[in-house]
Amino acid sequence: MPLPEHPPEVSVLARRLEVSREAVELLRAFPTIDLHLDSFIPSRLWGYDLLRRHGPGLFRGRFFGQLDFVRALEAGLAGGGWSITTNPLPSARIRWRSFLRNLADFRRLVQRAGPRLRVVRNHSEWLVARRDGVHAVMLAIQGGNALQAAPNGPASIPEGLITRVTLVHLTNSIYGATSSPLALWGRKRGLSREGARCIEALNAERIFVDLAHINREGFREAVAVHDRDQPLLVTHTGVCGVTPHWRNLDDEQLRAVADTDGCVGIIFAQPFLRRAGGPRDAGMILEHMEHVIKTVGERHVALGSDYDGAILPPAELRDGASYPRLVDAMLRRGWEPERIGRILGGNFLRAFARLRP
């Protein structure tokens, strides 16, 4: 069934979410882009229908059931980095075949959605999608080992459809070591030679290299290999300057991303964000954003919710239609609209225009 043609009226959504009209209007006025959306995981695993509006579900928005295409459009999300996550267990050849099948399935899903969604590959296509008022689907790979058996590496991706690759996910791979505790099994030091070659191949195809999930040694080595003329991304993370955690970036890593004029997307996951005595609501996300701003400037902050990536968001953000609540928290913190606009999408779009005009 095609998606609804129009989002709810501003006043209707503001009342529903108990936020100011200004918050809804700002989110719709600025191009709002979430760098990391994982809702294709439940779609693949148990047939979660992204074309239907879901309620909070059995777990009340914990872990899964947080977003679908309908709620993304209701909230005013202009675009998203929709990920295809790699299962690390099968062989390299099966991983590549699975990726091609999942890519085709995602494209068919977008086609079934009707005219409100469109796959975009570069900034020029983004501008057309924005002009036409449609949600821009920017396809991504989470777990670069999907490409291990690709005959020509990233150049084998059909039609240049992938805009970003998260090099390493939750387990070690041929490309390097994860930051997660799962690295205890088969630990590697950092970036492998194959990982370095993969980064060089991604640079050649002008595909964003996403350094979320890689360990600190691998991060440092990846930065050294990466083409400095291309912006780096870390799409979904917290920062150690607020909450020390294996999943978060330290200040040196923030500076390395900023040196390429790249972006850091702040995740919505409480376990990575919350500090002792700190806020329990959306304020925990803003604290991490503020640390990035203090350390490297507001040119380098973005949204990276990780919705449906088995995360536990703050209670008021467990429904993916709730992005206006985050904007409302920004306004109540006294942030100027210009700063809010940069964080919602302007910073990423600057990097996108530079990498893929």
C-alpha cells in the first residue's frame, strides 16, 4: 500500500508529541537526516513491515519496533542512511550473495512505497528529492566484510547504490578488530592489510568510510590510510568526554574526523550515553553533542540514532516519529536555529556534496 501523501499538520503533531510548534516547524524546514537507521534488520529477520505504521509493540520501543517509513515521514525526516547489516557467520561468497539479494529487496521495498521515497546516490540526486518533497533513502552497508568476495571490491556494487560502508561491525573481520567485547574471541590488533586495501577501494569509489565500531588502534590506522581529501564519518556513537565506554570516541578520534571536515552522528542508545547523575531524557544526547561542539566545533555534529539496531533509547524517543522531541529539547537548551539546522542535516549534506556532488 502506498504511503500517506502528506504528513500530519504541524499543530496536530505538536499536540501528539507535547512539543512546541516551533520544534516541528524547524525539523520540517531544515533538511533532517539520520545517518544510521537499522530498521531493515527486523524486516529481514521476521518480516517487520516498513510500509506500515507500527505501535510501540511488546517491548514498548525497546530494542526494535522504533521506526518505519510511515513514522519517518510523519516526523519530517528528509533522508536517512538505511543500513544493510552483514551476517558475519556465513562464508565470504555467501555474504556477498546475501548482500546483493538484500540490496535488491530493499530497492523493491522503496519502489512499493510509492512516490514518497526515493533512493539517492549523490548530492545532486538529493537536491532533486528535496525539491520533490520525498524522503531520500541513502543505502549503506554495516559490516564491510559483505564485500570480501565481491569480484572487484566496492566497484562491484550495482549502480553505485551504496553511499557508505561501516568498515567493521560487532565482530572482528578480515578488515580489522571491533571495539566491542566480542573482540575477545580471535582478537586482532587493529586494521588489517585487507582493511587498508578496502579503505583505498572505498576512496576510489567515493563511498563514505564509516569508522563506527572499529577499535581505537584500527581507527588510528584507518585514518592514516584514508584519503584526507574525503570526509570521514562515524555515523552512530557517543563520546568518552561525557561517558567513557568501549563504544564511544575519545577527543583524539573526534579531531581526526574533524580534520577531514567529516561528521560524527550521536547515537540514541542510553547505555553508551548516560552518565552517573546525568539526564535520563533526551538531554543525554545533547550532552554528547555539546562535547563534540566544544571539542571540534558545531560543523561536525549530526544525528545517528541507530533506531532498530537493538538499542534502548531514552523513553520519549522510543517512537521514531519523535524526532521533534529532540528538537524541542535543543530549543529549551537555548540553541539557535542555525546550530540546530547544522546538526539536523546541514553538516552531513556539506560532506555529501563534497564527496559525491
